Amino acid sequence: AKQVRWVPEHMRQRLIDWAESMDWDWVISRQRIFATPIPAWYCTSCREPIVAEERQLPVTPAKDKPPVERCPKCNSESFEPEQDVLDTWMDSSITIAVHAGWPELDRRLFPADLQPNGTDIIRTWDYYLLVRHLALLGEAPYRTVLINGMVFGEDGRKMSKSLGNYVDTTMARGKYGTDALRQWAVIGASTGSDIPFNWKDVDFGYRFMRKFWNAARFAGPHLNAKIAKLDPKKLKFRPIDRWILSRLNRLIGQTTGWLEDFQFNHAMGAIQTFVWHELCDMYIEEVKHRLYGDDLTADAARYALYHVMLTAAKLLAPFTPHFSEEIYQTYFGKDHPYPSVHMSSWPEVNKKLIDESAERAGELANLIVGALRQFKSERKMALSRELPSVVIYTSSRETAKQLKEVGDDIAGTMRVGKLNIKVGKPKLAERVLAVEPEMAKLGPRLRADVRLIVQALREAKPEDLAKQLAKGKLKLRAGGKRFELAPEDVKVIKETASAGRKVEVIDIQKPALTLLITSPRSGLVRRRTRSTRRARRRSAS
Ligand SMILES: [Zn+2]
């Protein structure tokens, strides 16, 4: 047990504890109907056991004759067969040697590199393999034992028919496909830990493949053998391309390391995050506007996309074998000599492509693109709608330099008419556009008089009203009556302006950035009323 590598390592102790706790020999006979017969007979008169000779094997003692005519002890001619059969572990305890061609041993296959099994059979299979091979061949039959946890029901209890918490794998496969189920099994728990079944993870696995498939379907028409064979040295990569290629090469290194270390859940999680968030959500969106071009930067985007997608399919191959094969056959297979993704070589890290500065620039681009995307979506603006102007302020010259490198990517992705990057802080002025009545409050209280208030609020200067409100209350005179309003009776509508133009402001914390956006609706949102428009006219004049 100590010569062998155990994954996870603490599982070794389970075997040692088991071996040390045993009080009796291995009972190899069982009373079962089906199993390997024990090749023995007994003399009916003196009970002398007669064992089959090696050349006779395999024998069924109930049907076959013993190797002797007469009992060597009492000369009797009558024998009865052994009724018991062998313990099933007796057969499987020689598995590894049999795989290696025993009794001749193919040393390429022995000892086995890996013995994978569940926690439940450490005391049986792992133990008997060791015992039998040590007895027979004097050496341990495996180099590494990989112990997997057990699958539990969604309720965290062992799956059982009586508890009704079991999931038939055909159900999950039928609904989501095998590769979705496999992703749950991989990501559900760290190696050696028990895994509760989880429909959510299976569903996520399915959605992950759909996401990747849709991305491949979008990118596919732009990818071909000619792109794959371009000389990268001649292409004009933008920082965003260098970012994704750098991230991809890091991912190759991490995934390979985790697989060597049997940390499947880490590998799967990192690939999912990369494909979903970095490749599909960011990179593809950020190069869409370049893919239709016909120059060296368009070729660079296509080249990067080709290699990133193909490599991602290869990295996924051990986890989602059918899906990866489908991606490979549909979009890449014709360009490569390998008939299957599973016969292609495992991706290798290209250290030259790992580029920290491109990663920082890429992350900045993603941050800004994400913020502008959210800005548009919150305003129910089409993502393709142009933003006439965005100014990004940063206090760091270094950040400003990096932002300038990815400026075109940001502007192209988010349809920014004019993107400026400035060092420093923006000078912002707040302007009160209008003070509007809260009808829900004032209506019931003032009834018909509310019209007088509306009129008075419209006619006064919004800045004056806001100043009064800031002191706690608002006194109005209308239709010969006096009214006193509290701050909660009205709402103050403001806008932010920079250099005399109305802007919307997004503050980003890490790194500290301020975005000033002139949106196409530099006017006001629709729900604002006539009074606001009048106020705007007034403030404009
Ligand atoms: Zn006898």
C-alpha cells in the first residue's frame, strides 16, 4: 500500500486499517448458484479432497470427472463434486495480470498505471488485487489507485429504491444527453468525495454545450483550413486576441496539470468558465465586428477564434467525448489528418503566447464592455444602438495606456461613436431639471387643489425649488392659496452634465474608473412629463 500512489492520498490508510484489523483468512467459497466452480471433488467414503489438474481447467466438477479413477487414500471409486463456488473477488483479484496476458506478462501493461474504483471496494478489489499479485508475482499490480466517491440522492442520502431518491441514468441521459450527465459527475465533487446527484448541474452541463455549440455555429462560417494555416507572425493581432490566446494557453497548462493530478472538477470548472464567459460572452462579441473584414486584423481574429475553439474542443474531449467529436467533425475535422478529436494530440502550452500585459488590457476591455452592455440593457436599448460618446477617466497613466490599446475593440464592440480616455477626474455639474409632484401623496390630500400645485411647480425655477427643499420644506403660493410641501411630496429630477453636456455616469470600483456616457437619448426617459420638457427648454435658453 505504501509503494502505491493513492488519490486522494488519505485513502491509503483505509486499506492499511483494513489489513490490520483482519482476524481471519479470506473465505474464498460461497454458496451461490452462479459463479466460478471450485475445481474439486471429495471421496464419498473417506472425504479425501481431489483437486483438478492444471491441464484439465476449466472444469465443472458437477459434470466433469476428477483426475483420478480411485481415491488415493481408500481406493474408493465414488466421488462427489464440490457444491460451493468461488467468491467473486477470487476471479477479479487477478484482473490486472490477465489484462497483461498472464501467465506471460506484457511488461508494457504490467503493473497497471491506474486502478480506478469507488470507496466501497478498497477493502475488496484493491485489497485482493494486491494480495493475489503479491502472492503470485511478488509485486504490486498497480502504480496508482484512484478512488471515486459514491453517488448519493439529491437529498444527500444513499440512493435506494425504498427511499425513492434514486435517479435512473437513462432518465438523465434521455433528457439531457450523456455528456451533460458526465459533466455533473465530473464537477459534482472533488476526487474521492461522495457526490449528491444534482439535476441543476446536469442542466447546466446541457446549457454549457448549447452555448458552445451556438458559438461554434456562429463562428463556423468564418473558420476554415486557410485561416488555420496562416502564419501568425504575419497577422495583426489586437490586444484582445493576445488576451484570449494568453488565457487559452494558461488554461491548457492548468487543465493538463489538474488532469495529471486527477483534479477533474477543477479542470472541468476552468474550461466551462473559459468557454462560457471569456470565449462566448466576451471574445466572440468583441471580435464580431472584425470578422467580416478583409485585412490582417480580421484574419488575426479568425485565426485566434479557430485555434481557441479547436483547442477548447480538445480540452473538453475527455469530459464530453460525443460533443467534442461533433464540434471537431463539423467545423475542424476536414482540415486535420486525425479522423477523430480523440486521436488528435493533446494541446501543449505555447509559453510565448502567455502575455500578462495583454491579459490586463483584455480584462480592462471586458470590464468596460460589461459596464456598457449593462448600461444599454438597463435602458432597454438594443446592443447595436450607437452610443455617440463615451469618456473613460482613470487616475492611472498605466491604465490609460492599456485602455487606449483596447479602445478600438471597446468602441467596435459596443458601437461607441467617439471613445476618449483621459487621466484625471471628470468635472461634473448637477442640474435640477424639474421638481414634480408625487401625485399618489398629494392627490388624496389636496384633491382639486393639486392642479394648482402642478401649475406652481411648473412655473417656478426648478433650481429655486430644489434649494428650498434642501432646507426641509417647500412653500408655494397658487390660486391665492398657500401650500407647504415636504420633500417626500415631490421628486427632484436632476441630470449630470460635463462641459455643458448632459451625461450619464458609471463608476467602476476596481480599478477605479469613471465612464461618462452621452446616450442617444441624451434627452430624458419617456416617463418624464411635459413639465420636464419645459424645464429643459428653459435651462437650454
Ligand atoms: Zn477415500
